Amino acid sequence: MHVLSYAVILILGLPFFNNYITQTTLKKGKHPMTYLVGGIPMLFPIMVGAGACKTPESVIPYMRRGNLLLGAVVTGSYTPDARSGNDGILSYPDEWQKFLELQFGLNAFGMPNMGYSQAALELSQLFPAPAYPVIVSIAGFSVEDYVKGLTVFQSTSAKGVEMNFGCPNAHDKKTVPIAYDIISMIQVLEASKELDIDCPIWIKLSPYVTLEEREELTALYPHLDFSNVPTVTESFLKEVLHHIMTYRQFIRAVVFSNTLPNVICRDANGKPATSPNDGKAGLSGPIIKAISLNLVKRARAILPEDIDVIGSGGILTGDDVVDYLEAGAAGVQCTSGPFWYGDGPRFFANLVIESPRLQEYLTQQANP
């Protein structure tokens, strides 16, 4: 199987490989939920990231394809009240091939969503028993907002809640994400620990860069303006993670990372590619993979074993998935890939079909 898996999958398809992995684990006397990612049992360590499924309804296509090698679907982010998002040109580029050519994408959607209450209602109605675990991503503008989100979604079919600290829209200053504000993060976590939380909680952070790293990005990609990207000190990551560790009684995973905030791409005439916020938008795609991968490695070396690290950023192939898993990630999330590809389920199918390396990795996990 190690040698023939690629040809077998091409001929017999993903359902065969999915069944093979499941049956192999059962024969080994193990539960088919081989992976425990952030306290949530999963068939595979691959997830749809928040942003690719902005509504509960958009989760449906993934649930209809039960033979996908998915571990979970993250939906959101949701805020206490419904938001219409921004107006104007909200993303760049506008098609997949250009995204591949540029190796990056920008978005300034402004976090449009239906709000906590409506999302909770629809999740309960649509997915009383989902094919894959559903995790809800929440964001807010105050401590009370996050506390409300944790309370609301615990009573749904969601298997976990991801607190999105990496979105610049979800901060009262609206210039940098809460992930850069240690005091605000501690306030949210302090209030959260007082709740009777019975599901795993994850924290999604930003792709932190130092001033030196930002200068390196500017030199590597002169067509992009990084001057408004917030920077951190060398010790900042360790400080953030040490604070998070004090809440290990309910924090089960840290996700690296959301988009790199406040990046501008201008055309030859100096016009920004996106229109809200004077052109400042979230940067994603392969261009930030090295940043997120490095953060995963560093976080895994700092955090205790009972807090997982989940990788996200620049995952377009199965080989990218393995890079993160071998760096210490318990699982990965893909958002920009399925968004720009246009057909999310097919994107995830291709991750496995087109990567003998990922097939080999999954096979080895089933045959330790």
C-alpha cells in the first residue's frame, strides 16, 4: 500500500482510501478516529478553516461528501450581532490561476456574518448529527462578546469553539487584531475560565513578525506594502504562550495563524487592489507559509503536550499539509485555498489525490 497508494487512489478514488485507513485502524484494535486534535476526535488531521464556510449553510457541501478525508469543518467567524461587512472591492485576485501565480491573496471582507443567535439556530437545525465535527469560530469587540459566544455555541451541535483573536475587525481599536494586545487577551481568558465550559476551546492568533522579519518581507516582495503590518519583539510569542498555558484547564489548541494584517497591494498607478481601509487587507496564501510554519515549530517547543498546535497558512497541496504535521502541528486548517479554488470539497479531495507524500503519511499513521 505504501508504494501503490497513489495509483490505487487514482483508479478507485477517495472512498477506497478512506475505507482502507478506517479498516486498518480497526484491525489494529484502534478506534477509527485516529487523531485527537485540540481535544476533538477526528478521522483525519485536515480541516476546513474559518472563512471558507462563513455560514452554517456553506458547510453543507462538505457534509454531503462523507468520503472526503476531512477531520472537521470550522465555520465563522461569528460576532454577537449580524454584520454586513465592507463595501467595494473586497478581495484580490479574482481567480484561482492568478492566485497561484502571485502566491498570495488579499481580503477585506469586514467579517460579514449572521450573528451568534442565528448561527446557533441554523447549526442546530442543519447539523443535529454532522458527518464531520463542526467547530465554531467566534469574534467580538469586548470581553462580554467572547463570553456570550462561548455560552451560546456550547448548547449547539458544535464540538468546539475557536476564539478568533487574529482578525483586525474584532478589536475596539480596529487597527490591529486582539492577538497583539496581551492585556485584552488575558481579560477574555480570565472571564472565560469562570464559565462552565464542556467543549474544547481553541485560540487563533496572528502571524507574528518582528521588525526585522517585516523588513525581509519588504525586500522579498517589493510590490507589496508591509509598512502598516504590526510587529512584535522576539520575546512576544513566548510571553503570549506562557499566558495561554495558565488557562490549560480549558484551552486545548492554539492555531497559527490568521492573515497577516494591513498589507497593501497597489497597481502601476498606485491604486490599491482592495478598496476598504485605504487598501489595507489581510494577506494569505503561500507567501505566509514560512511565517506560520515557523510559529508552529516554536509554539510546539514552548507549549505543554496537552495544548495542541494547529497550522494554517499557505496550504495548497498535500505536501504542505505534511510540512505542518512534521513541524509539530496536530492538524491543519485550509481557508484561502478552497476560497480561491472555488470548489471547496474538490480542493480537499485534490490535497490527497495529488500528493503521494500525504497518502504515505496517512498510511503510516494507520500502520504505526
